[in-house]
Amino acid sequence: MQPIYLDYNASTPIEPVVAAAMKPFLQDHFGNPSSGHWAAVGAKTALEAARGLVAALLGAESDEIIFTSGGSEANNLALKGVAWALKAKGDHIITSAVEHPAIVGPCQFLEQLGFRVSVVPVNRFGRVDPDDVQGAITARTILISIMHANNEVGTIQPIAEVGRIAREHGILLHTDAAQSVGKIATDVNNLGVDLLTIAGHKVYAPKGVGALYVRRGTPIEPLVHGAGHEAGRRAGTESAMLAVALGAACELAQDLAAMEVVRALRERFWQQLQAVFGQRIVLNGHPEHRLPNTLNVSFIGRIGAEVLARVEGVAASTGSACHTGHVKLSPVLEAMGVAPEIGIGAIRFSLGRGTTREEIDAAAEQLANTLATAV
Ligand SMILES: Cc1ncc(COP(=O)(O)O)c(C=O)c1O
């Protein structure tokens, strides 16, 4: 049996075009992009071209892109960098109840430093109500950070509406777009965001690279101090190879038509599961405002991890953790108010550019067979 990968929200394979773009930097263009001689030229030129490609995907300017080591670093830089830069102005941050740990962690750290964090709730589909964001704003609010799309259930947040509110109040808005880049439109001006996070390995680039978009004029303190790389916002000699990879991946991500094929496969999978399991499965996440590749399904009366363990060869994720017989719901499902007995049966299937119809059909069949026999 061929293994079936349905965990693209966890990580994507590197696209061949991306790998090919990286190759010359393993052998030829070894120079330090900051050097002033011939050996720097290839690396420097490629670095800046890549920055332009990342910016183009977001409808941004090149100088608004900071290369990072990934989504976690970009989120940390956004939150800590803005909080530190604006600490004289205020000490209050607003975020949502369904953020990734790469937002939750920095928020908790900032709380230890004396900042205050308000967490706005989500509805049963995992969506924030912009009025709740508005209601949480105080005279001390300096930053709002709400993810664009959720990694577990795929729910897409009303970022443009939150952006209008943030702008009215003169508050900066960051969005963690690690999961949305390459799946839905992520134009920073349409979204009305001042900062936006990209994670390379979610968009067919390698692990170890990401970017933070920072709108011109946004005050930000670096996390890493040192020399003047990345316009003084992140010290450390840039990896032209990784930047080029992200640039190539972002160029490919411009074509959202590929995601319509993925959406159709996702719908096919859902229909097949419904045909087999009927009332014994429930969709987690928003029926419409959802990433085209994500299907989070609860198998009622089952434990997600146990189901996955039995469906050998199918790689997918479960948000619920089982410790010594006690099953703990993922914080995202908990925030959505999903009942524990339903939430523990949740499995996240996430499709990608490489997913085929045969794989979907085989995965659905395996689930049907396994759960027909499993106790
Ligand atoms: C929504 C979201 N934000 C941030 C991250 C962290 O990105 P990275 O793994 O590149 O640090 C992830 C990865 O799972 C994610 O899904």
C-alpha cells in the first residue's frame, strides 16, 4: 500500500522548481551578500530578487520584507518587536483564542514583562467577531494580532474588518498568515494589516525560512541585535539559498487556481466520508470561511489518535492528546466550544498540490474499512 500524505498543514514537500532554484547556492554562490566584491554579487542579487517575489505575493514593497527562520520567528518578531518599540505608548495587546503556540508563547512572555493581553473568543466555527475586537480596545492598546487562517480547522478570520477597526483606532494589526499564504489571497493592503507572517515550509519551500512583512514606518525592535542586515531589523548573514527558495515558492503561490483543484478533492473526500459515516461524523470549522485544503472531522465515539493509528499509511493529524487514558481536547476545539466527546474524535486532513484523486479515494476507503471493523 502506498503511503498517503494528508498533512500539508503540518508541512509541505519542497517543490522541484524551488529545489532547483536553491541548488546553485549549495555550490556556486557562496559569497556573503553583504560583501563588497565579486563573490557577493550572485548572492546579493538573488537575495533581493527573492525579496521582491515575496513582496509581490503580498502586494507589498521589497523593503517591507524581513527574512526569518520561519513562522515562529516571524510571529515572535512581530509581537515582541512591536511591543518593545511601542512600550512608551501602551502596554496592551489583543489576540484571539485560537492562535498557534507561536503567538500564545510570545504573548505569555510579554505578560511576564508587564504587558497585558486580551484574548477575544471565537464562535462555534472558530471565528472571531470584529465587534469583540473593537470592544477589547483600550487607550493603552498598541497591537492586535489575529491569525488569518487556523492551522487545525482552517477557519478564515475576518481580517479586513478587523483591519478597518485597527486603523480607525490607530492600532497596529499583525496577522499570522502561515497557513493562508498560497491557499487564499493574502494581499496586505486588502487585508489592512501592518505586519504579516509567512512560514516557508507551509508553502512548498524548505523548513528554516520564513518572512515577516512590516509596513513602511511601523516601529519594530529587532529580536537579534548585531550588524545591519535586513535593514537593521534582524542581524545575521542572510542565507541567499533559503531566501531564493522562499521567493520561488511565493512566485508559485501566486497561482491560486491550483487550490481550486485541491478544494474539489477536499469536497470529494468530505462527501465520501459523509456517505459512509452519515450522522457519525461532524465537520469542525467554518463551512464556508475555511481554507480550501483543510478538512477537520470528528468521528463520534472514537478517539482521533486511535483512528489514525489504525489507518496505516495515511498521514494526518489529531489535535487532541491522550495521556494515561485521559484525552485532552486541543485548545482550538475547546475555544470553539466543541463538546469533549466530539472533540476527542477529531482528525485534521489537509490536502495539497500533490494530492491525487486516487489518494483521496483510497484514504476514504481505508477509513471506512477500518472503522467498520474497529471496536
Ligand atoms: C498558524 C501557524 N503559525 C505559525 C507556525 C509556526 O511556523 P514555523 O513552523 O515555520 O515556525 C505554524 C506551524 O505549524 C502555524 O500553523
